[in-house]
Amino acid sequence: MAKNNTTLSAAFSATEEVPTLASGTGVSDGRYVVFPGGEVAQIVKGTTAGTTTPRLKRGLQGTAPDVYVAGAAVTIQDA
């Protein structure tokens, strides 16, 4: 599956698990969300495909949750 690029519609703190995305294209269980600076999160099983508010498991692959501003670019991709 291809990479899908979108942005955050609202600021996202380091402790939150549900971002608000501008587009839900490519959102589905098990895919990864890569944030600016390299933080990797995985879309949690049970998240509705195509939603703009996916539940995430954050800080994967040795990365740490961080704070992001509204408008920050994110990529949704396969593992």
C-alpha cells in the first residue's frame, strides 16, 4: 500500500493517543503514522478505517512521543 500524506488539524500533545487528521485516507488497523522528527506510532486494532481520529500506540521503534502543532505534516504507511 502506498504512503498517504496528511496534516494534523489540531495540536497534539505528547500524552494524547488520538490525533485529529485533516484526511483519513490510508487510515486502517496496523498501519504506521510517522510524525515530524521521526516519531513512529501504530494505528490500534479496532480503529475505524478512514477515520480522521485514529487511536495510536505511540513511541515505537525507539522513538519518543513529542508535541506537534496544528498543520504538522504526517505520513501514514505500512510497516
